[in-house]
Amino acid sequence: MAPMYADLPTELETERLRLRPWQPADAEAHRGLWIERDPRALRRIDADGRPTVEEMRGWLIENPLCAAPGLGLLPIELRSTGEFVGYCGLTVGQASFEEPEIAYELARRAHGHGYATEAARAIVDAAAGTGRRRLWATVREWNAPSFRVLEKLGFERSDRVTENAEHGNSIWMSRALR
């Protein structure tokens, strides 16, 4: 019989951040993340300007970026101002429901303030509370800041690599939760 896992909370607070459910009003800020992405990233705004804000708003209404029931990516906002600065959460991604993948992305204006580490730490702690035993992360080999965040949280490199000549290889990292 497969183990049962508690749902990831849909709201979390840290000293400076609030992770909360998606709202249709987040579409424009979320699209802004896609615009800023490194050219080597997979999902970006295409030459025709897609996805549009309206398309992203539709995604948020239909499926608020939940990878699977009980998982999901939560918007990150500053508690002091309510400003959207990115997202963080758990997704099946390239991993599994039993051992999900942590994912995060912050707007460039929010880089260098420790927000990614703070949000990801809250997600790791919440993931431990779901009964899971391990988390994974995949990071493009060129993404040094994400490696630093994950290393601060106790993730270690595995011997697993997903090769991708066009966008850069993905290095698999893992962290035991108990």
C-alpha cells in the first residue's frame, strides 16, 4: 500500500515573506518572471509575445500552478509591502509525487536579499511535515545562485545528470527530510 502524505500548506509565513495561493491578479507579475528569464531557460516569452498576460491569467484560474493534488508552487510576496517577488513550492517536475522537486524563481529585483533561501527553507520544513522522506532539485549547470541556495538548505549533488545541449545539463540534487 502506498504511503499517504499530508498536503503541502497553501499558506506559509516567514520573517519577511508570505507564500500564499495564486490570484488572477498575479498573472502580470508572473509573466514578468518569464520575460526576465535567462535566454538558456526553457520557458520564456516567445517571439510572438506568448504566453500573454490573459493566457497566464487563464492558467491561474484553471490550475493555480499545482503540479499534483497536495503539491504546488506558491507566490512569494514581501510581508511588509505585499509585493510579488516570485514563487516557490513543490512539483512533480522531473521527480515524483512521493519524492517531489523543489522549485523557485525570483524576480531579478529580488535577487541578493536571501528571499529564495528563506522561502525554500519554509517549503523544505513544510515538506517534512507532509511525511515525505526526500526532496529533489534539478538545476541547470550554469545556475550558480540556485546551487548556493540549495547547498544552504542541505541539498547535495547526486550522480544523476540530465543532458541538454541546448539549455545546459540539469544537475540533480537531493535532500533527506528524516
